[in-house]
Amino acid sequence: MNAPAALFALESPARRMWRRFLRHKLAVASAAFLIVLAVVAWAAPMSERLLGFDAERVDLLARMAPPSLAHPLGTDELGRDLFLRLSYGGQVSMAVALAAALGSAVIGTLFGLLAGYFGGRLDSLLMRLTDGVISLPLLPLLIVLAAIDLEKLGFSAEQAASENVALYRIVVIIALVGWTTVARLVRAETLALKNREFVRAAVALGGSSARIIIRHILPNAISPIIVATTLSVGNIILLESILSFLGMGIQPPIASWGNMLTNAQDLIWTAPALAFWPGMLIFATVIAFNFLGDGLQDALDPRALN
């Protein structure tokens, strides 16, 4: 064995994955951008104190003001600070996307593990359900589900009118229809893993199905789950923005990048910055999550030789 091969054999899996990830320059840059964006978004209350402004304070005398020291990105159509609104909007858009992506990953992982491990009729049933969800037109379905009157589902008028109910509704709706990709990936990985020697040994030793799935199959199937979840975050940000733009998503006074675009559409020629900044942040965030997912896919690929 030559020296490079010996060093490769001694290198820990975690260090090897980190080295592969660092070679993907776009993924590293995307991760840095997303970290900075998250810090700025979650530090919005601190930014309010530093700038001395309330993000929701209306100042009609300062409508659509240009960037200045007091307002780094200017003000919107109601005189509210645009930088603070974008920061709070980033909180909402990213929180909804991450929560919905995690919810989708949990549902998809559960279905994929059950279908792949037990097979037979359960596999057929779950995969036909997956095919049925995939065949549905996603955007029209989301619009219909978002327009459902919660009072008719048993919620009180106060609960249905709550400011935060739109957040929970979007997360639940997207999680209920966005799990199919993860389910298919996990099923395929489970089918390959259940015939491996270590799983057969666990079965021979009398391990229960639940123990084998949790202790042996799930840890080895975590890589495609992480990659699929990361890639889905960008798509969910787009879906939330579209629904908010159509008035079916996050409702004012809560700010999101999508409803900020809605408010700016009538002012696109007089104040293009009001549409440019939320649109650019949506674009950059979606691209960054896609590049990050590509980098993680390369880093976590067990077939990679170096």
C-alpha cells in the first residue's frame, strides 16, 4: 500500500466528508452566505435597537425614502424601514421552510423505512400513495388547501384569525405533500441495506424489526435524507413566497419575503427597490440551498474514492 492510500485508510469518515465538502467551493460559499443571512435575520430585534426604529412603525412622511444612514436600504410604501422588514421576513420565510422540510423528512423517512423493510402489500400500498401524491398538481393543491376555512374544521374564530395560524397552516400543508422524494430515496436505500451482512446478522441474533430499523438501517440511510431535506428547503421557500404573493400564505402584519413582493407589485416602476430586495433574497437563498445540497451530496457519497 502506497503512502497516500495508507493516509486515506487512516482518515476518519467525518474528516473525509469535511474534506470533500471543502473542495466544493460553491457549497462552501453558499453555507457561509446562509449563515450570515440567518444571523442577520435572527438579530433583527438587536438591529431595531441599534437603528432606533420599530420595524412596524409607520411614517408616511418618509415613504419610499432612499438608502441613508438611518435607513440602510431605504423605506417602504408606509415609511417602514426596509432592512428591518427584510430581516423579520427572513426569519419567517426560513423558519417556515426549515420546519416544513423537517416535517416532510420525518414523514418521508417513516414511509420509506416501512415500505423498504417490510415490503409486500405494505410497500405496494405506501408506494401507490406516494405515486398519488406525486401526480397531484402541487401549486393548485396548495392554493386550495390554503384557502380552506379553519372554522369549518372545528377551530374557533379566535384561533382562525390568529396572526400565527398562517405560519402553522403553511408548514402543515407543505409537509403533507412534500415528503414523496424523501420516501422514495429512503425506500431505495432500505431495500439495499436490509440485504447487507450486518442487518442479516442482527436478524439472526433475534433483533426486533423496530430495533433493526432504528439502530442499523436508519443511521446508514441518513445521508440521502440530509441531502434531500437540504435541497427541499429552497423549493419550500419558493412555494411559501408564491402562496404569500397570491395572498394565500403569510398574512400581514407578519412580514415574509413573499408578501413583501405582493405589497411592492403596484410600485415596481416608482420604487423598484421594494421588489428588488425581497426578490433577490429569495433567488439567492434558493440557489444557496441548492448548491449546499450538491456539496453535501458529494461529501456524503459513500462511493466516492477520495
